[in-house]
Amino acid sequence: MSGQVDREMKYPYTLTAKLRQFPYKYHFNNLWMFRYYLYAVGVSTPLFLYFHRLANSPANVAKYEEFKRKEAAEHAAHAEHLK
């Protein structure tokens, strides 16, 4: 006897078992929100990756560090002025 035995679980105890038994096809075909959510994730992921790369580029990180250094110097000067 080769192959896998197809049997139903009495109760899906683990998260993996629950994910495996979830009726994905039914939800995709009958619920517009489920379908549009998947489309939105697919469209927005490249956009978020693009913004992430721009925000964490070496030039932008250096610019941000310079801004924070100037801000700290101004804060220190203001603190000295208040003494």
C-alpha cells in the first residue's frame, strides 16, 4: 500500500492543522473582503519595500544622524541658557 491515507482529524489541535483545514477556496470565491485583502497585500508590498529602501538608504541615514546631532546641540545650548 503506497500513498497517503486520507483521514479526517477529530479535532484540529495544532495551529498547523487549523490552517490546513481552513476553507481558503470557499472564502476566496464567496467573500469579496477576503479576495480584496489578498489583492491589496500583493499590490502594497512592493510599494512598502520601495519606501523602506528609500528611508534606510545610507544617504538618508547620514542626513538623519546629522539632523539629530544638530538638534542635540541646540537642546544643549538651550539648557545652558536656562541655567
